[in-house]
Amino acid sequence: MTETTVTVPAAPTDRSRTLRQLLRYTLIGGSGVALDLAVFLLLHNLTGMNEQLANALSTTLGISSNFLLNARFTFERRDRLRTRFLRFYAVGLTGIALTNLLFLAFTDALGIDADLVKAASLPPVLALQFVLNRKWSFA
């Protein structure tokens, strides 16, 4: 009789799990960013909507899309969805507030194009929101 060896994969470490979540969050965030930026550009440039209102609407759409995808694929949590969405949205509001502060500082005060400010705000907002969502929204 031959002996069969079964290899059981090691459980992922907390570090590898965090890195996997960050990668998924970033990819999903990229789709939300693309949606957010496209809607912002349409609302602000094509309709002439004020940049702060256009930002609030476009970011809300991106937040909603990202919540659904992150709940399913990144944090794999399907319980307490209403509470989690409200927390995720609250974290998203921090992104809106941060971006609006950047508009005030760079667009209104220094005259830098709002499209550039919006694009430059995306990486720091993404990093802040990942940490907050991982520790609060999906804990």
C-alpha cells in the first residue's frame, strides 16, 4: 500500500490577509475612482455644475458601488449590511470633506484647475478610507 501525503495550505497570516485586502480594495477602489471621476467631469465640465456639488454626487455614486463590491470581495462580510453601509458612507464623507478642503485651498485660493485637484486628491483619500473601512466599517 502506498502512503498518500496531503498538503494542507497554511492559514494566511494577518499580514498577507491585509495585503490581499489592500490589493482588492485598491482594484475595486480603482473602479469607483473611474466612476467618480467620469461622473464628476461630466457634471462639472459638461453641465457646469459647481465643483463641490458635482464632487458630492460623483463621490456618492462611487461610494455606493465600492461598498457593494468591497462587502462581497474584499472584506467578505454580508452581515449587518445597513450598519456597514452607513459606516462605509460616513467614511466616504471624510473623502468628500477632504477633497472639498483641497478645492478650497488649491482651486479657490490658488486658482489650480479643479480637475487636477480632484485627480490629485484620490490617492490620499483612498489610503485614509482603506484604514477607516478596515478598522470600523468591516471590523
